[in-house]
Amino acid sequence: LGLAADNRRDLLDWAEVRKMKDSGLVRFGSHTCNHTRLVEGLDEALIVREIEGSRTRLEDELGESARFFCYPNGDCSAAALARVRACYSGAVSTQIGWNDVTATPRGFRARLTGWL
């Protein structure tokens, strides 16, 4: 549970997260354990803990697969990219444009409709 400077909560607790998930209106993806920026030069063990640990915790708490990842602050080193590719179905960043050169018809439709 996180607290803002004025002692107000600024994060959800797990019961609130589960309630949101159970509503069917919200899906949760992974974002690292500690919002660690995945920049070049990080220790490989830290990268693994942040990326895989986040997924494991979400799956343990929510009882369903965490398939997608969002890079904190959009930062992505080569080692982090490799680990995310090994663990998730997809990922998003703050980089503008396509992050993959193999655009599919489905992806193209998604981009046209504003879903990307």
C-alpha cells in the first residue's frame, strides 16, 4: 500500500485489484515489481526479478495469466527486451510508431481504429 505525501493512499490494495478484475471491466498487465526503469547496464538478476517477478505476483494474486507488459517510463534495454519477449505475448512502450516491422492485417486495422 502506497501513501502520498499527505498520508492519502495512492495505490490500490490487492482486494481492490481483484474486485476490479472480477468486474470484467479492467484487465491488468505487468509493469515490473518496483517500477524499475529498464535501462542499459542493469544487472541481469535484477532484470529477471523485476520482469518475471511482476508477472508471477500478478498471476498468484489474480489467478490468471499476465500476458502483457508495459515498460516503466518507456525505457527498454536489449536485455530487458529479450526477457520480456521470453515471458509475455506483447508489450507497450512510450516509443512513437510501430515497434515491429512485421505489421499484420489485424494490427493495421487496430491502428486505423485507434486501438494501438
